[in-house]
Amino acid sequence: IDGDTPHSQRDEIASECQIILTNPDTLHAAILPNWNKKPSYQSLLSRLKTIVIDEAHVYEGAFGAHVSMVLARLKRVCRVASSPSNTAVEFSDVSQCKITLKSQKAQSIPLFIACSATMIHPEQHFRLLCPIAEDEEVKVLTSEEDGSACAPKHFFVWNPPILDVNGNSTGSVFLPKQPKNTATDSTSTTTMEEIQCPPDLGEEMNE
């Protein structure tokens, strides 16, 4: 659900889907302000279990502070939307929504998960971004503790042969040895005997 999602499809997405992709702007401008007006949004927030924040390292500075407040509001609305006093409310336009709101025994408190591969201080950043108490435990998982499915990897090292000027293989991975040039360049090779000094400078050098 984002700004490009047609309004005619949002109720069905919020009511039927188990995994919903959205962004802080849509939460702030569409979902949270209308949670008590649209049965589908209330149902979504009342049964929300997990909130995953991808690329969490980009939420820093002023932008990160704004997103942090949106997440705090999201958690608060989830708790209110899942309270028995709200989940037992009957709506007049239930026919437009394919859900039946049922009272829950406990209020919904979603679990926050942040994903990033470029964080220096992950726990500190997570606590600043997500609305969690100081005494709540934060578990940081490194790449060594990754439990996601992964296919076996095979590494191949290939050292192709060198090609000649015509693009044909030389059959070797080494450059051909260049013959040593024994000829000397008379224009660039000089000897001490060829260096002519002024007479007075030569005398000083001899002394």
C-alpha cells in the first residue's frame, strides 16, 4: 500500500494480505489518520504482529527523527485498535469490507525488526529509531548468525590464456619474453669523458 495503490484496492489488501509493503509517508498520511474510519485499516493494525524496517541505516538525522515518531504513533495506534473497546465496534459499511472485527483478549504490541548491512552501532541506532523501552532487550544478529536459507556456493578461479594481436590464444598465461636489446642509443648514452667542463671549473674539480 503506497501512494500509487488505487483506493479501490486498498481495503482488500489491508484485509486479505498477510504481508504488506508500505512506507513511512503512507503510514503517516493514509493509514494512521484513518484507522478508526476504515474497518480494513483498523483490522490490519489490530492484528499487526511484526514490523520490518529495511535499510534501517538510511533513517538518520531529521528524516530518521520523523520516521521514529511515525513508528511510535504506529505502535500506539496498534495498541488502541486492538483493545476490546474498539474491536467490538460495529460499522455501518461492513458490506464494503470483507472482514469481521472480533474482540481480542490482549492488545497488539508488534515486534520491530530492522535490517541493515552497513551499521556501525546497530543497537544504538535501533533504539533511537524504534519505540522500545530502555529495559527491553535488543538482539543483534550478525552475518555469522544468519539462519536464512542459502544454496551451496562453488568458487571457480579461471586464469585465461593471453591473446595475441590477432585475438588468438597464445596457450600461455605469461607474457612472451622480450629479447634484450644490446644496442645503445648514442643520443642518450654519455660518459664522463664526453662531458666538457669550462677550463676554470675543470681546474677546480681537479683540485
